Amino acid sequence: MHSDVYEILLATCDEDTIQDVRYFLRASLDDIQNSRPVIFGQPPTPWPSDDEFEKLACTAGGLFVYAAMAINFISPAHHHPKQRLDLLLREKSTVSADIDQLYRQIIATSGDPVARCHMLASFIHLRKPLPLAELQEFLHTDQESLAMMLEAFSPVILNPSDGVGYIEIYHASLRDFMNDPLRSKEYHVNDARAHEYLACCCLDFFVRKEPMEPSDQWFGLSMFSLARGGYQLGCWVEHLSRAYPSSKLRNLFALFTKKTLRRWVSSTTDTVMLRFLYHNLVIAKETCVSLTWIKGPSDIVVGWRIHKALRKAVKRLNVLDPEYHVSVSGSRLRVHERSKPP
């Protein structure tokens, strides 16, 4: 680490750090004021008032993350900074509720809080951050909603302006806030609903990529398909196993098992990918034959398709991989390494 790089704690009662937060707030507010001559005039009129600044600084205390998100909330070009600061200071909060109050204020001013919160919760439940282009492809049917969410939640989501970097939440406290119903209250979205949305996005991606011709490289799983849809292929079964079994999800899963899954099992020649698919099918089978999943005869049909795909994958593995013998007993996988010739 370079000698001029040092670590700053996000929250502290240290007087020097509290003073640093005040300097940060004052400099950032001055930058906002000087960059908006249409609103503040030239030279700019005094803003904020001493009372407003003291209230904001006292709320932030030694909490750098709060100060940074407060400035992000006040500064967007499409909002009036005076009005945004007024919103922040309008409601009383205690030190323990500072971050929660800021998050609720950001959500409340997002345009459509319920819809934005649902997407935000799903975004937080992604297994790993994604670049903007991959996120847009993943949320294919909701690209407009994604753009609006990223704009509405710009104070708390890092969205690189060059469109190349990863989209990430600004601080882990947002995840804690959204996951705790006592803190997020009316904005809470439970885990099962968030995973349902993500599972639907994965399955929709697979169904959309169903090839029109056998020559299409999506016909069977390969390292090529993994590169094009790595997140979906790697995480679909995790989201499925933790999802609320809505009618939309079960219908998409039925479409997936009817055609796409059959092609995957019958056309995949890469043994690594076939083993990977097999392990996913074991988890999918356990999920779709559970009592919480089965709602009618069509769901039983889907369970049978998974069972058949599982057995076919076993047969193909035994043919393609001479080093291992795979067998199925109930829902259990047994792998026996074949003895090598001397």
C-alpha cells in the first residue's frame, strides 16, 4: 500500500473524524452550489443556512457513509438541491436511525416506491455484481424499469458512468436495511419474492436463447454458452430453490423443461458442463417435487421431466466420462471412480 493511502473508519466518535466529515459536507455542498448557477446565482447566494448545515452535520456525526450518501441524494442534476436537503432534514431521527431514515427518504422519492423496492431487493439478492450490459441482458423484459431504478437509487448504487464497471450497492448497510422488516417496514420484500424474480429472469433468458437451428452454439451447454450467460447458468438453480413458487415462475419452468432442458441434456458433450448440469438437476428435482411447489397436475409433469432429464444425464456421463461411474438412488448421486489400469 502506498504511504499516502490510509484507512478511514465508516463510523466513529473520534473528534478528528467528526471534523473531517464536517469538512467533507461543507466542501461537497459548496461544489453543488457553485455548479448550479441557474439555481443559486452567480456569485451564488449563501446556502445552506448555518442551522441547516449544523443539523445535517450533527446527524452525520462521524459516519462517513451517511455523509457520502446524503451528498449523493442532494446532488442529482434532475433534482433541486434545496428541496432535497429540506427532505433530508424534515424528519427527526436518532443516531441509531440515521441511515434507515436516509434510505426511506430515498425510496419514498423514487417515483414508484413499491415497484422500485421490488427490483432493488432483487438486485441486492444477486449472488455477485454484474456490469451494466449484462444486467440489462439479464433483466431483458424490465430494462426501462432498471434504468429508472438506477436513476432513482443513484445515491445508494454505484453505477459507473462509462458503463463498463460493475453495478454495486454503495454500502452493505443497504442490504441489512432491506433484509430487516423491522427497519425497512412497508418497503420490505422477503427473500423468497426476490429470488422468484431472479429465477424468472434466468429462465426467461434460457427460453429466449432457445436456438432456431441445431447449428446454434446454444444448442448444447459449452464454455461458449457459459461465457455468454455465465450468471444465469451458474445461479439459476440457487434462485429457483429459494424462490416463492408463483404461477409465473412455475409456467416459465414448465417451458424451460419442455424444450430447452431436453436440448441441453441431449446435446451437451462437454463432461464438465454435463456434470455441472447434473448437480443442478438434483437440486431442481428436490425443489419441484416438494409440497410447496406442486399446485396441480402440470407441476407433476414438470417434476417427471426433471426426473427423466436427470436419468438421461447419468447415462450420458457414464458414456462420456470413462473415469467415473454415476448412478442414481432415489434423489442421491453416487460417483464411483473406476480403477485405472496399471
